[in-house]
Amino acid sequence: MNAPNDNPAPRGLRGWWASPPRSGMQRIIIPPVYRHLRGFARVAIAAGTVLVGLGAVTLVGGSFTTQAVWWTAFWLVLAALNFATAYWYLAIARSASART
């Protein structure tokens, strides 16, 4: 048990990466984000809200031209991706807290 090489802690990058117990799609989330899912979800929601505002300003400031509509669509797609990521993080956080 107390042998010099009998350390149960993870070693190296592979051991560090696998340190939090995760399964399936949760493994593609990097460990620092996985450890603070609710905080990163709040950041993603805030960023999505800023992107929605940027899209609205772009559309109105561009006087509804074709180029402004394309830029607005770009900002809104990024906002939707941020909101989807936040929803995913919160769903994982809810399921993880129910198991413990």
C-alpha cells in the first residue's frame, strides 16, 4: 500500500484528462469547464444575450439591407449556439447533482 510507486492519483496528461468521472458526450468537455458547469453556463448565456443585442443593432443600424441581414443571421446563429451550449451544461449539472 505504501510502496514508492503505489500512488493512486492520476499521472500525466492522460490521467489528468480522465480525472473527473464522466461518460459519453460529457467527455468532450474539458475538465476545468466540467468542474464549473453552472458558472460556464452563465457565461454562455451572457455571451448569447450580448450576441442577440449585437444582431439587433446590426440589423437596425444597417437599415435592413441585405448585408445587414446576413450579419444579423451570423450573430444570431452564434447566439443560438451559446444558448444551446448553456442548456447542455445545465442539463449535465442537473443530472450530476441528482446522482450524488
